[in-house]
Amino acid sequence: MAAVFLVMLYEYSPLFYITVVFVCFLVTSGLVLGWFGLGVPVILRNSEETESSTRVLKKRMRQVKNPFGLEIPHPATASVTKGITLTPDCLEDCILTCYWGCSVQKLHEALQKHVYCFRIKTPQALEDALYSEYLYRQQYFIKKNDKEEKYCQLPEDAQVVDFGPVPRSRYPLIALLTLADEEDREIYDIISMVAVIHIPDESYRLSCRILYQYLLLAQGQYHDLKQLFMSANSTAPSSSDASPGERSTDRSLLEKAGLAEDEPELHEENSKDCVVCQNGTVNWVLLPCRHACLCDGCIKYFQQCPMCRQFVQESFPLCSKKEQDEDDSTRI
């Protein structure tokens, strides 16, 4: 009987078409407004809905102490012919080994060997993995907390004035920092650091800088050390000319993340305020953009970074609530 009624409705009445259009409208409206449990644009939700249904994952992080630090104190004067000055800053006695003209392919093969074959915890281990695919080697012993500048230069008889046009098959300079004492290698998770340094020459005059820094772990992983981008007050020093190896903001937070390098302390008030509420202490790092700009209260309201508008895939705190309370009590 119902089928006969629907056939008659279809043949003799425009109500059938009106009903179909109305049902389609309801389904589309339900999908847009999230009536069926699907995602809704943040702009269409109120604060309570945004807080309860946020999809940003909290990345589980473990604090690791980085014993190595490396800076280029005078990047403007560095060149292949004149050499370069490096300033290592290590928490333990270390060995600084510089490889000039290291093969790009062999270096990345060596990093893979660290993962699958043997651990690169000594300069000899890296040399075995490179198969002597470099032009010249220099080595220095770095005492604990010694910040003395080390001068590295190719010998004149090498007769190297450039490394050819881009793309190149060799990196100008590779700096390897390893722990000198075997006992220290058992204590630290990070056992060595590889820094890829660009040095200008006649063919490629890009300013001297650290291109990549790889932290090699005792467990057989390696990680690319990247900057954290911190929120800063307008009174803070400009960081537009900073090199990739420098940190431009709150050193105390970076130390807890294991990413701080030796540099002058900034004013205590700089980089403390959340960019949204301007009241809470910055504590959350957003990934993949690596902006640290939100406090514990504001992190739950954002699926996009308020600094660059990139969608946040994961986030992690620089310190736990317990550590924050201990810091506050100590400061008081």
C-alpha cells in the first residue's frame, strides 16, 4: 500500500521532489554543523565545544640532556681560504673533529650505519663509515666547560678554493663532537653530534652558517636538531640576523627541552607571556611549526598556530605543572 502511495505521489505531485530536496538539505546541514559527530570548523563552534572536541594530540616527550654545544662566533670572516673559527661548549670532556670536503653521500650513509650497524660514538667510528671520503681532518681536545675558540683551516698545499657549483657532492665542513671518556658515553643518551657547516667560497657565497645538526643517540637513533621559535616582546633583541645555531629567546625553557646553547641571558620578562592571553607563561610547543607561544590555559582552544596559522598536528609541554609550581615557589 505504501509503495502504491509513493508511486502515485511521484507521478501526480511535486511534493516528492520537494521532499527529496528538503532531506538533502537536512543531511548537508547536519554534516556542516556536526550533528553526526564529524569535524566542525572552529569558527562555527563556541568555546565549550572547541575545548571538548579538540583533536590536537599531546606528544609524549622525554627530557634528554644535550652535552654538546657549537657556535660560529665570527661568521662574516669565514671562508674556505681563510678558515673558520668554532666555539664548542661541552658539559664534559669532548673531542672536536673537523672534516673538510666530506662526501655528502658517505655522510648520510654513515648516519644510516649508526642506526642499523654500529654506533658512531668516536671519531674513528665515523672515519670507518666515511671510508676516508674527505679532503682533510683536524682534531682538538675540548675540556669541560672550555669555551676557547678553535681555528680550523685547510692547508695551503690542498689548493682548494671552492667546492664546485650547486648541487655539490661534498660539504665544505663537517664538525663532529664526541665524548672523550667512555664512562660519559654510558651516562648520556646523546653520545655525539654532527654539524654540517656551510662556508662561502668563490663559487657559492652564501653566508657562513650551520646547515644541519644531528644528535646521535646511544640507542641507535639520530635526530635533526631544530630551533624553537619563541614569542618575544618588542623590547627583545632582534633575531633577524641570527644563525641557525643560535637561540634567540628564553634560555631556561630551552634548557629543559635540551635545545639550549651557550649565549647571553635575555631579560627575564622576555618571552614569558602567552601571545593570546598575555598573562600565562609560555609552556607549549606546537608541531610541526615549532612555535612556543601558548600557555597551559590557551593550548586547548587552538587547532592552528596563532603565530603562523599552520595546523597543529601535535604539541608537547616544555615543563610539567609540577615543575612550574616548583619554579614559582623557588622564585618566591
